[in-house]
Amino acid sequence: MSETYLPTIGIECHVQLCTKTKLFSEVDNDARGKSPNSCMSPVDYALPGMLPRLNQEAVELSVRAGLALNAEINLDCRFDRKHYFYPDLPKGYQITQMYHPIIGAGHVELPDGTKIRIEHAHLEEDAGKLSHEATYSLVDLNRAGTPLVEIVSQPDIHSAAHARDYAKELWRLMTHAGVTLGDLYNGNMRFDVNISIAKPDSDQLGTRTEVKNLNSFRSVERAVEYEIKRQAKLLDKGEQVVQETRGWNDATGETTGQRSKEGAADYRYMPEPDLPPLHLTEAMIEAQRTKMGRPLSETRAFLRQFVSENIVEVLLDYPKLTAKLHSLKDYWLESGASDQKSDQQAATHDAWLKKIANLFSSVLLAEENTSLLNDELPSDAQLSDLMAMVDQAELSSTGMKEVFLKFFDPEMHFKETRMIAKELGVIQENDLSTLEAIVDAVLAKPETKQAQADYRAGQTKVLGFLVGQVMKESHGKANPSSAQTILKSKLG
Amino acid sequence: MEVNQGTIQHLAELSHFALSEEESSRLVTDIKNIVDYISQLDELDTSDIEPTYQVFEMANVWRPDEILPQEADREQLLALAPTVENYQIKVPKVL
């Protein structure tokens, strides 16, 4: 039984950095949807004599990645060559950081408080992409030279669920720090998972296997679940786990042993002579700390103040949304438009943030409108006006949703909230004298006479019908609760 | 450091070279000579010395993150490959 074993899991994660150009050449780093080998320079092609030209932005984004990992930044770091011969790597070696990585020890805290230590993280170049045909393979070097930060965890993970949570938390940390686009479908983050199991009282770890190239949180979780079961079955039968690299098949939900390399890997690391070392300064690091904005932990604590835990975790998947909520709060504090006392004001702002957070999560995320998020988000002023109109009962909750959705309509995008509400015809009539006139008109209609009599006879349920008539008469613009109050006083 | 047929064979495999018996023997002699020559340095005690990464005093040599036109385009570069299919370099099947 697998319950009798304790799994030990370590994860290596490759994060593609969202620089404009590659790590060592000045060509386009975003090859999504582009023709093969169209993003390639003589450096990426490894023409003899070509020299790498280091991208400063890649170094800076690595610093941010390190800060997001609560890690030490190694002020002195260097590059090394890792040699292997494969068609996706034209130089015959990968430029990486074996001995002096840019990011030292750190840790990641999962939403449930579990801490996973980071061993180190280093900056390196990605390889090209191979596609395998029946009798040959094809090489596309668009991805060759894309900057990667490889994050190596300590073997601190002990369940499939935590493996998934850790992968997801890394994604959040990296996207919130603006280090990567985080497009998993396009391989922006890829996970290699090392798994072993042993009896809980054993002082030695079991033999581990490595499942490589997982590109979703779900596949990380499933691959770990599968490996734990597979290894437990072997051990239960008295057999051995073979140390090997295994591939993951998402369709079958199984891992399979890959043809093992003949002999142990021998990468013949050596110092990279073409790239001088880096000497970073505290000032450079502080500059990146400022640029990367709020740490994820702070954003999470901020959101937890006004929305429930499950909505917090949904919103955190969209750094753009959480940044918006932060900026709104700042906007309100700066504008200080309200003449309320400060504690009252804070309460109003929290109520507004809660409403807006819920709008984001219910209207955009739950109703599969997430594509709208690719566009510009509503402005601070638009959202503030929307909240004010709701507070003034000028918009019903349905009206609020309609206006909110229109914010994402390209034609409405720059219009004021009130203009949009007017065009939609959803502003509620709150003016009492106007409402009174409408109520009078309704009460004068012969078809409402019976209902009026019924109400006076004590059948208060018919009030709903009369309110409905007022709504109809006002073309849906009457504030229903005001209409009800007026009706009651007229009939009473 | 011992250099023998096994060493040369191992290096050849790592680089996917096919060497004939004769080439292999010649390389054993050549590489042995080179390694022996370099081994004179073993006389020095380097235990407390950081390996030299470079002999110039340069650091932080980097460039701005800007896309620039390249001196050779895809057509010119791919023309150097023995076989190309659909803008990709065609190689023997690898797994």
C-alpha cells in the first residue's frame, strides 16, 4: 500500500523570461505563431566565430525572479559551458551557470503555509525545438537562446497535491514579478519532477526517478501520483526502482521509461570564456525590487482583507487584475474625493474593492469571458464612478454588471461610466417627484384597480404586481425599492 | 590523468564521432602528449586559488534588450545546412 511509504519530491522548473530579445543575440524572443527559424541569428545558429552578447534585461529579470523566491542574489556570478551533442543545440554546448549561479538559497511559501526551500536558481539558454518525423527529425531554432531561469527546489515536497501547489505558486510568483508571460501552453514554464519513496522510519531516501518536461500543474500532480503508485507496487513485490528518466503521457496518464543514455551523462562543464563575469551591486538589486512591484505575499494578504479565500486564489491567477485592485485603492487614497471620515472612507473602499473583485471573478472569470482580460482593463475612474452610481442607487446590481461588461467593449472603452449607463438605459429613476408621477399614472390605470383593492383588503402580495407595473411604466428605470415605498404610502 | 583507447572512445561517443581503429590510436598518442605537457602545471599547489575565468578585468559586459537586424537572414543561414524542409534543418532521426 502506498500509504506505507513517504514520497520525497524535488522539482526543477524552467522559466522562459519575457525579454524582447534572446539571451545572447538581438533577435525576437517571442516566437509564438512564427514561421520556423524566422527568429534566429548567426549566434543562435552557432556560425563559427560568433560570440554571445549578453542581454542586460535577462540579468535583471533573473534578479527579480530571485527576489520573488526570497532568495539571496549572488553579486558575483558567472557562466559555464555544459557540453552535449544533440541537434537542438548547434554549438555543442549550452551556456549555463554551473558553479556561480545568479540566485542562491531561498524559499517558497505555499498558500497553506508550507515552506519549500529553493536550493539555487541559474540563468541559461533554452535549446531549439525538434519535431520527429517517421525517418528523420526537423530542427527549429526559434527557441534556441531564449533566456531561462532554472529553479531547483530542495526535496521538501511530500505529496502530489503539494507538488502541484508548488508548481502553481512558482507560476504565480514569476508572473506577478513580471519575469515571464507564464503561457504554459507555449512552454513558458516546464517542470522536471524527481520522485522517490521510502518507509517513513527509514533514514535513507529511495531510488528516484525523474519525470521530465511537464507543462501543466495538473500533469505535475498526476505524474507524481502515478510514480508513487508505480514505485510502491515495485517495492511491495520486493523489486527495485530503477533510477531513470521517464516520460509523461498525458493521454494515458502514465509515465514510461525512456531509453537510458549509454553510460552516465558527462557534460564536461568548463568556464565560459566568451562572457566576462557579472558583478552586481546592491543598488542594481534594489532597482529591480522597486520595478517588480508588490510581492505576491503582500498581494495575497491585501486580497484576503476583503474577499473570500477561494476568490483570492482565483484572482491571483491574473496579476493584471490584482495590480488593478491595488491601483484602485491608491487612486482613492490619493484623490481623497470623499469627505467621509477616514475610517468610514476605508470601509467604503473595502466594500468597493470587494464588489469590484467579485465583478472580476464572477463576470469575467466564471462566465468564460477571460479573453476580455487580454484587452485593457477599465480605468480607475470608470470603476470608481461605477461604485458611486451603485451606492447612489442609480444602478441595480444587474445594471452594474451590464455597464461593467461594456467597459470591455472597444467602442465604449474610453467613455465615462455615466455615458455608458445612459446609452444602455440602465440608470434607475430615483427622483422622488418623477417616481411619484409614474406611480400616480399606474394607479390611475383601470387594470390596476383590482390590485389596489386587494392590497387595501390586506393582500400585500399584490404589491409585487404593482411595483412591476411601475417598472414597466418607467421602462425599467425606476428604483424598485423607492417605487415600493411610494406605492405603500399612496395605498396606505 | 590516464589517456587510453577507452578515454578516446568515450569522448568520440559524447561527440557522436565515428573513429577508425587507426584514428583512435593516433589520437591516444596525440592527446596523451598534450595532457602530459599540460600536466607540468600539476607541480604547483593551486588548492586555494580560484579558477581563472578570464584574463581581462572586464565585468558586466551586456547590451540593451533591443531587436536589431542581423547580418545574415534565415535563407542565408539555412543555405548552409545540408538538407532543409519547410524552413527547418533536416537531421537523421533522433529520440
